[in-house]
Amino acid sequence: MDSFRRIIHVDMDAFYASVEQLDNPELKGKPVAVGGTGRRGVISAASYEARVYGVRSAMPGFKAIDLCPDIIFVRPRFSRYKEISNQIRNIFYDYTDLVEPLSLDEAFLDVTENKKDLFSGTLIAKEIRKRIKEETGLTASAGVSFNKFLAKIASDQNKPDGLTVILPKDAQAFLDGLPIRKFFGIGKVTTEKMKRFGIFKGADLRKWDKIELAKQFGKAGIHFYHMVRAEDNRQVKPDRERKSVGAETTFREDLTTLQGMKDAISNISEELFGRLERLDNFGRTVTLKIKFADFQTITRSSSFAFEVRDQELLRNTALQLADENLQDGDKVRLLGLTLSNLTQKQMDGEQLELEFPEKEDE
């Protein structure tokens, strides 16, 4: 990789659930969900044993019970997760100061020039994974490549406890053979639309020119054009200013009843509040994002003179915005909530929006 950057993406395996299994050996080998208690509760993380049954993060607890009656719910302990996350972060800093956290459990590292004077990004990734295992008892998966997009995709190829390297000479062949659903930034809804156009793998997508993709997929189509050609010049940025914290859900089927929309907003508000607590970073402006079936998107906001640190206030404000802007018969495909005008402006290890479009479904 002489003239190429060496980028590592490290992603902890089922982080919250794995921490709970680590601290409570009785949970090892059992289906565990962090959060999700109560009918409206939302799952923050699921162990791999639970994922076998289809249990996923952002899923309501009652649905997880339907899928896996033996599932064990545990309350999240964000201070503990942050403690271990900081421990892992310190391992990263032993190799490079160019660390860009995306969340408590994943980060990009640029090790092109590193503190160990090691030429191989692969060797560094192996050392980091070994140290994480030895020092925390947890496993991590990693991807190594010459840009962030490929490193991110690579880290997901051999989970859990895996390492994948994509060299420049192999990148195009790798992307050509990759199923569309595996591309970071292409969610389930877009995947189905692409399939209708005969796009099943990267090679199919690469046949489309930029204008055609933009016509069918809008601004995202431009991203797809560059992604499938392994073109990503984004730098690993250790200091990114945070302007807001948000959470959103795209629905497999459009919501058409006001009560269904409000139930979804309640779930999203719980997920958002959990993120705010993890960051200990609250703001004064609540914004509801609504995307309709025809892709029209509106946002409606309500601001306070004080920080919104109460979960019920966040939820009730969002529901009031829903009452004012939604009604039975509307067809809604996405709902999201954001809290802005934050007290702390710097990003501190929670989900960071990338410049590629978000996945539409987890």
C-alpha cells in the first residue's frame, strides 16, 4: 500500500450485550437484549444468540419476545459501556492520534503514519484486536483498506471476531461481486428498488452512469456511483463538531394511522434519550422529521429556554408536533427525532453521521 492510506475500521462485536455477558457469566451463551423492557421499550443491542432469532437493535421489546420467548432483558448500564469504550480508545491512541469515533463501539483509525512505525495496517489491526481481547475480555472485528468506505465494509465481512483486508489491487473485484444489500449506505428499501432495475451486485451498479443514478436515486445516486468505484477521499477526522443528536426509523410498510405514527415516535424518543444519556449531552430544540410515501420531507421544531433532560418532556413534545402535523390517512415512510442547540459541541463517541446516506433499515 505504498502510495495509499492505511485505514482501519474497528467495530466491537455486539458491544452492549457482550459487556453484560462478560460481567455476568450466567448470561454467556444465552439470548440477551439490552433495553426493551416494557411494551414500548426499544432494544439497544442484542447478543448474537438473540440475533439468530431475528432480534435486532431498535426493535420493540414485545416483538423480540414474539421472536425469542426465552430472551433475557437487561437494563443498559451506559456508564459501564463508556468506561470500557474509553479503555479501548486508549488502545487506539497507542498507535495513532487520528482516531474518529463513530459510536461507543466503533471508530476509524488512520495508521498511514503511526506511533509504532509499522508499515502494515493489517499487522496493526491484529495487534489492536489482540490487545482488546486481552485487556477487556471482549472481541472486535476490523476492516483494513485504503479508504473509509472500504474499511467500513470490510469490518462487517467476518463478524464476529473477524479481520478482513481489501488491498487496492483487489478493491474493484471485491465491490463487483458484493451483493447490493452489503453496501454501506444502501438499505432495504433502496435494495429492493435496485433489484427492480436489475441491480443485484456491484458489477450491475457499475454499469450505470452518474446521470442515470442521480435521476433514479437523487443525490444518493451520486454517492452510489463513487462507492462502487472505491472512490472515497474522506479524511479520518478526530475532532468533528456535533450540532445535534438524532434517531430515525424507516418503515417496511408506510404508516397510515396517527396512533401508529405516535407509537413509533414514542419508541424513537426512547432510543434518542438513551443516546443523549450516553453522551451526557442535551439540547434545547426538539425537531420531528417526517418523510411521506412520495418522499416529501418536512421538519417541525419546538425550542425551550432550558435543556430537555426529561424523557417524558422529549416524548410529549414530539407527540405534540405529530398531532399538529400528522393525521389519519397520511402515508409516512420515515420518522425521526433530533435534539439540537446542544450544550457540548464536540463529538464524544456516539453515532456520527457519515457523508454517505444512512442505512434505511438495520
